[in-house]
Amino acid sequence: MEYLRETISSSELSGIFEIPLSLRNKKVQVIILPAEDTEQTKPQKRRLGFLKETVPPLPDSFFDPLPEDDLQAWGV
């Protein structure tokens, strides 16, 4: 990964960033890194099985809690 690291006077950054009082009129290091990809991707539905094409996606109701009667039958 490429990056840039420079030591400059904080006064050169005053027009770009709001510099805290403790850093004003001092030499500071500026490190520039590439930004992470912030593009959000649509989450894929989880599928059971080894082959994605042969197993249909789980219905949303699969993750609903069990009815109270079923929970009591299992002692949960």
C-alpha cells in the first residue's frame, strides 16, 4: 500500500483542518493513506448446502422465534 508521510508546520493546514490549540504553531506529521472502499454492497442471503444453485434461499420466517408451545416442549 502506498502512503505519504511529511513533516510540516501546522499553520499550513489551518485552511484545510481545524487545528487543536495544542498543535498550533508546531511541526506536525501528516500521513496520507488511501481511503477504504466505502461503497456499500447489498448483503447476500445465506443459503444452506454446498451448491448455491440447487438450494433455495431461507425464508425470512426461518429466523423467527419458535412458538411458546414448542419452546416449552423442549424445556427451553
